[in-house]
Amino acid sequence: MTQLILIRHGQASFGAANYDRLSETGERQARLVGRHLAARGQKFDVLMAGDMQRQRRTGELARESLPDAPELATDTDFNEYDADAIFKAYVPRVFDEHPELGEARDQLKTDRRVFQKVFEKVTRHWLAGTPHDTPNCESWVDFRARVQRGLERLRSDYPRDARIGVFSSGGPIAVSIATATDASHAKTIELNWSVYNAAISELRSTRDGWRMLGFNDIAALHAADDASLITFR
């Protein structure tokens, strides 16, 4: 059976000009998860990441601690959805529907709680396929299909006993878990919001697809005995 280890990237730079860059906490998380994987004897035949900066940097830092690790490959099917495009498509509608959130629009990039409240309402429209006029905004259906295409390629392109590590983001990890557990679209988004930074999840291939063996493991962070390392965003 193919073993698939999914690792969410470390904390990104919320509120900064370049969100895609790991924060100092994110870099520390990435190193800790690499050491944790090495300490438990995890070996990899394949290591890959999406091509987003936060995904690849997490993979690079974690890989430093992994003995005999293969080079880090790239697979854009495991890129996160474009949150900026989704916001542009649906934030005006959300603010019209919820004027109290519109009054807090200036806090979107500085207050994580305000961002999350707005994002939850934005994603409901995204899942529903509410029409919009924003070009190049990947639909929920297309995003989900893209991640599932990547998952299927892992099953078809590598030996059945391959040990594969993928450094990705909350969205693709949630879709992967939902694919293995047959979760609904709404539940998939809830899973997305619950994935910790630098969390480890595990799937195994079966004759028919994937089976979930673990989800959202942050033992690597707990072992550091530093509450500041436990983050979602």
C-alpha cells in the first residue's frame, strides 16, 4: 500500500505584503516537524510540494532533518486555492448581506477573527457556485477535481509500496481527507479550517482509492512545550 504523509505548511505571514512567506514561527514549525518525522523513523521515496513559497519552504526546512531524503519535487495540483480571487468574487456580496462585517473591512488583513468570519461566509458562496464577475477565480468544483487528480496520480505513477510526503495547504489536505472519508463539501471546508500549521495527516492506498489513518497530528509542536507554536493561520 502506498503511504501518503500530508504536511501542512508552517505559519505564513498574515497581514504582511507577502502572505506566502513563512513567518518566524512558521520556519520553526517546519524544522520541528522535520525532526519529528526523522525521530519516528519516517522514510520517504518521494517528497513533493506545491509551488507556493510557504509550501516549498516548509518542505525544504523539514527535509534538512530527514536522512537520505529525495529531492523536493513540485506538483501544482497540491497548490492552495486562490483566496484573494475568491474574496474579490464574493466579499462585496457578503458585505451587502452582512453590513456589520462591512464596517470591519479595514480589519480583514490585521484581525484573524474578522478575517475568519468573513471567509466562512465567502466560502459558502464559493461552494454553492454563486455567480460572480471575477475572472480566473477557480471554482470549488475545479479546485476539488484538481486535488483529486493529484491524488490519483500518486496512486498510478508510483509503486504500491511507495512512501510519499507532500507539503501542501489546508485546502488540499481537507480535500484529500474528504476523498478518503467521503465527507460532504460543507464538511470538507470545516476540515480546512481545522488543520493546524505543520500538522501531519496520513493516508494509505487501497484497491479503490485512499483510506485515512491519521489527521491533524501536531505532536511535533506539542513536544516543544511552547503554546505560541500551535497556530491555524
